[in-house]
Amino acid sequence: MRKIGLVGLGKMGVLHGAIVNALPDCRVSAVCEREKFIVNMAKKVLPNDVSYYGDCASMIENEALDAIFIATSIRQHVPIIVEITNAQRDISLFVEKPLAESADSARLACETAANLHGVHMVGFQKRYSPIYRHAKKLIDEGAIGKPLYFTAHSYSSDLLREGKSWRTKKGTGGVLLDLAPHLIDLILWFFGDVKSVSAITRSLYSREVEDLANASLVFESGLTGQMNTCWSIRGYRVPEISIEIYGDKGNMLVEDDMVKLEPTESTVNQEPQVVYKQTFDTQVPFLMDQPEYTQEDMTFFDCINRGSKPATSFSEAAKVNVLIDRIKETASGTI
Amino acid sequence: MTLFENILIGDNAFIGVSHLSNARARQTLQRLNVEKIVEVIRAASSNGATGYSFTVHPTNSQILAKLDSSGVLAQDFSLYPILPYAAGYVRTMNEKGLLGTLGELLNQVSMVDRAKLLVRGAATSVAEDPIGLMKIYLDYEISRIPKRAKIGGVLLHEVITDLALSYRASNIVQSFIENIRNKWHATPGFVTRNFSRFVDFFEQMKLPFADLIVMTPFNRIGFQMTPSKQSCEASLSRVGNSKVIAMSILAGGYLNLDEAAEYIRPLNLSGAVVGVSSVEHARQVFTKLRTIEGQRSKRTNLPQDD
């Protein structure tokens, strides 16, 4: 039985804990949470055999853990990774996205974790969604030829007035660190490295952080694209991602629930080819929210079993932090 | 051969949910308003729907008031509220954090209930009791449903049900069942996307699997049937006298009505819940569903461990 520790019992910690508990041979055996109030609540509903700790060092000291899920506020991620590494235990780490609050901090996470055996993975679950995997496959196979230009957005109605949580505090929050990382990760996965960036950011409701960002990106491949993200757009029940790619042989629209290949001149008599998520076998042992959360956690354990590196490794995740910082730097002064 | 007992209209389209396309859900929402939604529900009712299943989304309190004033609730038509409105609280958590969300929740509770809280002890100790909090919250939400309405069942939202399964929190399930039965004299129900695990959980925890409603996906392609279509079908024989209502029979609009009906017909189901967004669609769907002759196998009670 694998013994798992959860650091941070917010909504993502609770979600991963639920999935872990439902996987064969895995159990949440320890929880690290500083907020006493949350611990007192958890004790009344979580299994009796779970132990609770106020700091990570004593959890590692007292529990023989195989893996730890870190789902705290962003700024705590890297100090916790350093703390675990200092304990010199070979524990695999799963960190919620984004890896860090800055590119420097993400680099420190990568360097530190290099001294630790085990799997180090970041929760970019969209990469485990069959829709985005299908889109990536189509791009790589040249279904739209060479990508020339794209427009992409990630919108939500998460923040429609001034917020009070860490998500809207300087250094730990803002739309670029909170909502945009998934889209940025997908764009980097689809199109490779970015050569240059120009951007604007604006705050609409928040005092300390940006609520909106528009970035123009030039890739090493010559591809250019526009990326817009905002968490203050009304009418979005859940966050939505949309990526429209224009290639020299056709166009493609990718959203969370479908991929659409648009007909071009040569295929003028054809209907657009739309593939929905229902097309794919997305059955998982336990379903909470979207199946990709279970898929990513299963991938994490699979990598531990095989000793292999996950696609969403720390070093891949660090690229997201690098681009976020570049967008912020280019845009500085435009808030 | 019996006709389905529970043929319900669901509220997905009315609150912007689509399992096929989020973009489409937003477009649907733009052409609907409370008046139009009530028309759709009336059309469902007059074409065979026996009830309305809904989350306690803010839009639904307006819909219920309108259904009440237009006489639909006085007819042979039942309500199946699903609690809590999880998505709403996720947003509040993003804005205010967990503590702020709990504060907001307590603020919603009426003055009377807040007075009870203070009598029971320090507000913090009550707030640290998730089971007690859930009870207060459920009572508050159920008390807001129009008095005239017939309650077919009160269902626990899938997020809470499935978390309870995974964390083996039988006290959540037990307390929910007792509260709905004893205080509200209604049938307790659960929405789950992990049906087989749900059935296993009741057996392992020795919870009585009697007179409950379970709402869970059943469709030809196995969409959201966890861990598999075969496993969910097999678990249907282990539900005692509880009623299983199939959801996602159209797999979010991916399947057509005929194939959906053909698939659910032979299963041991008490009915189905389907979301529709227009009067015409309501007419088609419920005319079809009311005529399905299901083949509910002879139900047997689970052996009771005393």
C-alpha cells in the first residue's frame, strides 16, 4: 500500500486526496495543514487512520511516505519542495499548477528536486485530456499543415469583484498565475519555445494583481499568436479555453470539449470534422470533476512504478513560469 | 413490463451546463429567461414528465416561484432538489477562501437558525462540525422550496457523495439520510458518478440500502459510467428496493433519443432525467420516455447484517 501525504487541504488537496484514496493500493495517510480550523473539520469526516501535521518537516519525519501532493497557495510550493529535499528522503512529489510564483523560484524547484530521487510532476491536467491529446496529435501529423498563426483565450467568471483570498494578492495571485497557466502550458506544448513577447495587463477589480492579460507571441518556429486571458468575464459557469489555429493547409479550433477541423478550399464539400470528448474512452477508476484529474494522478503513480519522467515534469512546468514572467515584464507599467 | 415511474426534466440547460460543449451551453442560456424556462417545464409536465430535478442555483428559486404561481406545482408533478450548489461555492472559495465561504454560508442561514447556532455553543465549534453545518445548510435550502410542492426526493450533490465515498465518510451519508427522512419526511437520494463504488460503499459500511434514490449516468457509450459500463450495469442488481434514475442517457447530447431509449429500456431503472431547452425538445423527449416499457427485474432486498 502506497502511503500518500497531502500538503494543503483546500479544494485541490481534497480533490487529489479523493482520487488517491480511490486508486488501488493508495491511501492518504497524512495531512499537513496549518489552518487549525480546517484540520478540526477534516478530523470529523476523514478516516480515523489519517495523521495531521502543522508542518511538512515533522510529517516527513514521522511518516514513511511514498509520495506527497502539494496543493497549497502558490508561494508555499517551492519552500515546501526545499524542505522535503532537505529531509533527504526519496519521496515523489506532485505539485499543483503552477510550479512556482516566479521563474526564479521555479528554477530553484528544479535544481533542488534534481537532488531527490523519485518522480516530480506538476498538475497540468489538460495534457491528460483526450481532447488536447488529439489536438496535439493532429498538429504533429500536419492535419492543418504548418501552423502560421493562432488566437487563444482562457476566460472565466471567477473574479467579479475585489477578492480577498491569496489568489488576488501580490506575489501569489493574478490571472496569469491562477487561470492562465493551463493555456500557457498547452500553447508551449503545441508550438514549442517562444522567441519574443509583447503584452499588456490590466486590473479590473483587483488592487494588487492583474485581472486581464493580452500577449502577442512570436515562436522560434516563426509562428505568431495572440493569447488573451481574463477571469472577470461574466457568463462563464466554468473556466473555458479556446485555441484557434490557422495553418497553411487548414484551420483547427480546440476547446475543452471538442476539436474541430475546418474545411479548406480543397475539402470544400466536406462538413467540418468535429470530435467531442464522448468519442474517446475516458473511463477511469474514479471520476471526480473531469476524468483528466484521475488520468494525471494515475500517470504520476505509473511514472513512479516505471521510474520514468512525466510529460508535465518540473522542468516543463518551469517554462510556464518563465513565459508568465516575460509577459509580466513586458507589460510592466500597463496595469 | 412496467412504465418508468420517474421521468424527470433536469435543469442543466437552464443553468448553463452542457456535457457536449460549454460554448453551446452559454448560447442556450442566452435565449432563455425564467418565463421561457417555465414554458419548457410545463411542456415537459404535460407530455409525461413526472418531476423536475434541479440544483439550488440562484435561477432556480425564481423558476420555482413561477412554477408555483402558474399552478404546475399543484399538479401531479414532484420536485427533486440536488444540494448543495457546489459550483457556486467553488467560486466563492476562489474569491474569499474557505473561511470566507463558510462565513457567507452562515450568513445565508436565517436569523432563527443563527440564533440556534449560538444557543448550541460557540459559533466556531459549530462551524468546525461539517456534519452539523451540512444539516443547517440543507434545512435552510429545503425550507426555501415552495410549501405547496411535492418533494419526490432530496438528493446530495455528486461532489459531496463522491467525496464521502472516497474518504469513507459514512457519517456524512448516514446523517444526510436521517435528516431528510426524519426532519423532512422525504426520500433521501444521492447523485454519483461512481455508481459501482457507491453500491460497494453501502455494503462495506453496512449502510441500509433501502428506499433511496440514486441518480447516476447510464448511456449506450458508457459516458461517465465509472469505473465501466459493465460494472455499473452489474451493480444495478444490488440496489435493494432503492430507485435508480439514469442521467446522461443522451451522453450530453451526443446520442439520439431512440438509441438512448433503446439502451435504458431493459435495465433495472426506475426512470431517467433528461435536460431539455425548448418546448419542442421537451415534447419529443417526454413523449418518448413516457411510453418506454422498462423491464425492471424483480427487486430483492439486500441481506441485512444485524
